[in-house]
Amino acid sequence: MKKGVTLVELLVASLLTALILGTLAYIFTAGRRYILYSRSRAQAMELGKGVADSLSSDVNPSGWGNLTFGANKVGPSETLNTITYISRYNVSDMSTQTGSPETRKVTMSINWSEPVH
């Protein structure tokens, strides 16, 4: 009896190796993409906290200071690791819902573009 590998066995082994390597490559790139997204999101949260802190300094017992009503006011932006984070906020009147003339709602959003890899 001859010993050795047939062409069919070689093709099956090559196909299985290619499938395993392809799956590992996909898992690696998906994990890397998730890590980059998580870092970007954490950075955006830090920027949002800073914007909220700066907006809260305008609020004092005598009123809302410079926080006037309006949509999509641009807050500070920041660039880190080639990603630019842009903050926007909106101040809306909530006095009709609450009955208090000094009640306002501040809505904030942080936008950024994910780098393409």
C-alpha cells in the first residue's frame, strides 16, 4: 500500500485552513473596530461632561445667565487621534409643562466620524 496524501485530501485541508484563517481575520478586525468605537465613545462622553460642566457654570440662583433658548448651538470641539468631536446643545423652554417659569431643558449631542481602516 502506498503512503502519502491524495489531491482530494490536500484540497480539503487547504479549504479548512482557509476557512479558519478567514474566520480569525474577521474576528480580529471586528474586535479592533469595536475597540476603536469604544475609545471614541468614551472620549465623546468626556467631552460631553466638560460641556455640561461649562454650561452648568452659567446657571446660578438668579437665573440661567447666558443660556438662552435656541437650537443646535455649537459648543466646544476637540480633535484627538485624528478624530474631531463636535458638540452641540439645545436649550428649550419647559415652563408650560412644569408650571415654573425658570424650567429649561438642555439637550446635548456629540458627533464624530469613525476613521476608516
